Amino acid sequence: MGQNSVRGEGTRGRVPHARDLGWDETLYEDETEGSSRGGARTDRSRRRGTRGGTSTTGESTTGGDRAAEEKAGGATSGGGGGEGRANHRRKGPRRRARKSGKHKVLRWVAATLSLLILGTAAAGYLYYQHLNDNLRGGSRAGGDSGVKKTAPNALGDTPLNILLIGSDSRADAKNVALGGGKNDRDRKPLADVQMLLHISADRKNANIISIPRDTIVKIPECRDEDGRTYPSTTTSPINETLQRGGPGCTLTTWESITGVYVDHWMMVDFAGVVAMADEVGGVPVCVKTGVHDRSTRLQKGGSGLKLKEGTTEIKGEQALQWLRTRHAFGSDQNRAKAQHMYMNGMMEKLQSQNAWTDTGRLMGLAETATKALQVSDEIRSVSKLFDLSMQLKNVKLDRLTTATVPTAEWSQDKNKLVMVESAADKMWSMVRDDVAFDKNGDPAGAKPSASAQPKGPTAAAPATLDVTVVNGTSGDGLPPTEGRAGKLAETLQGKGFTRAESSKAAEARKDTVVKYPKADGDQGKADALSVARALGLPDSAVRADAKAEDITLVVGADWRQGATYEKPKTEAGDLPEGADDKVDCMDVYSVYKWDGKS
């Protein structure tokens, strides 16, 4: 009976406790038994309760081993005192072993978890840094357009404008291989693709607007990253902006043309386009007939694009060929349509892949995008780019409008273009006022949001402000409205701006603006806003100007009569004819049609 109690105590006292903790029993026993002979046999005897006692050392005691133990006074049966001593000797080491084993296991678990946590955190941090290191940046602006960020609406929200630039750089072997032009390796790149992505303040609709690369514009004075200054030009193709101060100059030019504040720019080259198309697994595009954009007897060059009739998911070099094809689609305007088809297809693909919520998708896109893109400095981090991409997450495809500014041949060169001013002005006005290009939204929400009072200083008293009024009503090419500056100076005087005076100077403008000295900062802006609001002008008409000496009202061709400015009414979706260029399938110019066989 005493023997059974000793065996039972050893078994019951240890094994269930180890199981309750959920630890590996073998690990525990290896810690307590060491590497003694017959250790496995002892383990079996403990669990099964077989004959044979247990010594104070934990070895099995059968036959002669028991006799030796008894001779030494370590009886295994009979005699209460002997049993008590044996029990005492057996309990001590086992308790110490159990405690030691528990602590070793706990230390092992804690150390492993610590390594995993630290390792994961380090890997995440290193990967984050790796992605950040992939990104290249540059100054947001290359010059001074005088355009200021739109004031928040009543909900505190502002629209978001991002300039997307496609560079034709041949600076490395990959771009030469894809774009040709080995002799152009040392040439400064041109901005052959330029699109403004406008995301509404409520983030429910978005527009992508193109200006064709050969459009003649006025390029303002710009500076590049090395501090070199490029003088302004009056008749240069817009794609030359990249050569005259980098992407920052392209942004400044867009602001000067449109009056729209551009928050950021992003630029991609040939190799980047290919990489992004590959990452999403191909972008769907469509042609009405087979197409092969190649050299012909009359027109050399061509992108090399070769597609069969219908829809094809393009990636790799084909994606680049699609974006560069012009001759087969007939014109620069039609090339913009093809580029917009590609952009729509890319958005559709990303949304179908749950790119904003799928972690695996995000990591792949992040790796590719950070290598492919160059961005303005203020968004040169993975977290900021991610936040930026989330602004598009809720824009439905039927509320993404693609448009190209209507153009006409330039009178001095039929191969160059000029914007149709009336159409362009209407489009830029819609962007400035955040009027949707589509008609698919809530009619109540299609109206421009009421502007909240901007934060900043209070405007000075009207009677203390010097205001100069200039007649610019000849900005539309028609003769100016005589006496216009004098009449509006009188209007301002009647509203308390007693120091308002008309100027004999003229400054032709299409749109009316109120300029203030840039050096006057926020106070100057507040003062100029008070003048604009007294006349019914929108806040977007107020501009900072480094050359202005005081507040200057330039009355444009859009305000030839009346004492209160009446803004032309623009409704959602009211785009000028020819601007909305979304098509289901591209037409192919006859010379470049392909039967899909040869």
C-alpha cells in the first residue's frame, strides 16, 4: 500500500499539472530527469503505475536496485518512518525541477515573442524606409503664379488637384529601350502627357483634364532645382515646361493658365508606365478595328502598337505603345482620348481588385509605384501617398469624367494648337468653383458649396485701403468698354473704399481679378477679399502678385457692364462641346488599320 501511494503521488502530483498548463510534457520531464539510464523506462512506469519504485535520484528501481536502496535505509514498503523519509526525499527534487522547468519554458516563450515582435517591427520599419527611399522628389512649384489654395467650404473641405505628368526622358537604358531616341539620352525631357486630376471637396466625383502636348501657351518665369532661372515665354508648346524648370514649372504654368491651385504633381517615365501596367495585371482598352501604328511612306515613326479588333488587356511595352500612339488615332486630341481610356481602365481594375483594402495588393502597388513615380516633396512619403490614394476610394466610375480642352490649329503653325478660349475658360471656371463635370450626382450637391469665412486676420477698414482699378475688358480681343475703370472706382467709393481710383493704364484680361502685393501676406489677402466681396466677385478672383504695389482690381472681358459682378451660371455636367472625350472604342485612321493576320 505504501509502495502504491508513493508511485501514485509521483504520477498524480506532476503530470496533470503540466497538462493543465498546456506545456510539452516531454520537455518538462527532460528538464527533471536529465539523461539518466532507464529514463524512458521510468517515464513509462510513472504514467502506467507499474511495479517498481522510484529512487531519490529519479532512476527506476527494479530487482537489485530495490535491494540496494533498502540496504541503504531507503525502504520502499512498510515502516512509516522509512516511507516518510523516502517521500520527503522524492518531493524536494521534483518540486525544484518543476519550478525550474516552468521558468525555463516561460523564459523561452517570452524571449521568442520578444524576438518575433521586434523582428516584425524592424522588418516593417525597414520595409517602410525602403519604400520611402524608392521615392524621388522635387519642389512643388517652379515659379510664382499668384494662385492661392481654395478656401474651405462650410464643412471645412477643399478640392484636391494633382498634376499628372508623363516624361519622355531617355536618361537611362530602360527608357531608351522602350522609347528609342538613343541620341536624346542627354536631352532634357519633355512633358508629353499632362493631365490635371481634380477630386471634389466632398470626394464624390473626379475629373481628369488634358491639354495636348503641342498646345501653345505662355510659360511663366521658372527656376529649376539647381537655382537656374528661365525667362518667361509667350509662344511655347506646353510640353517644353519640363525643360524650363522641371515638373514644378509645369505646375506653375498650369496654375497661370487655369487660375486653379494645384496641390501636388506626380511624374512617371516610360519604364514606370510599363511597371504599373504589369503590376495591375493589364489595363483594358478597345479599338473598333485592328490597329498597327507604324512608319508609312508619308509619315515616319509610330509607336509600334499592334492590337486586334475589340478589347485587349494591355501591359508591359504594349501599354506604353498605347499611350504614345498618335498617328493611328488621327491627332493629339484623339491620343488624349486613348490615354483617358487607359486611365479609366486602370481605375476600374484597381477597384475590382480592392486595391485600397487588400493588404497584398497594396504592398505590390506600393513597391512598384514608389519606384515608378517622382513626386513633389510635400507628398514624398509612403504614408502621404497612401492617404492621397484614399481620396479616390469612394469615387464611382460613373462620376469620373475625362475631358480634353478643345483646341484649334495655331495660325502660325498648323502642326501646333491653341486652346479655344471660351471653352477653356468655362472648364477652368468649373474646376475653380468645384462644379461637377458629370450629371450623375445629387442635384442639390451639384451646386458649389458656400465658402466658410477663411481663418486669418480681419480686413482693414475700407476707407484705409488704396485700390487701383484697371480696365482690362479688351481681353477677349474685342475693343475695351470705355470708362469701365472709372465707373467701378466710383462704385467702390460708394461702398466705403473712398481711396479707390481708376488708372489710365490698360491690362487686357479675360477674367476679372483682384491682385494684392505678395509681401503683404495674409493681411493683404484679407484686404483684397473685402474688395472682391463688396463687388460680388468670388474668392477665387483674388490673387497674390509680387509686382503689385497696392490692391488692384483688373476688370476683365467677363464683366463689361453692371456695378455688381454676375458670375456666369454653370450647372453640373455643362461642359463645352467637344470637351468630354470618353469613348467605348477608339477609331483607327484608315492607313493604320490592321486585319489581324499579317
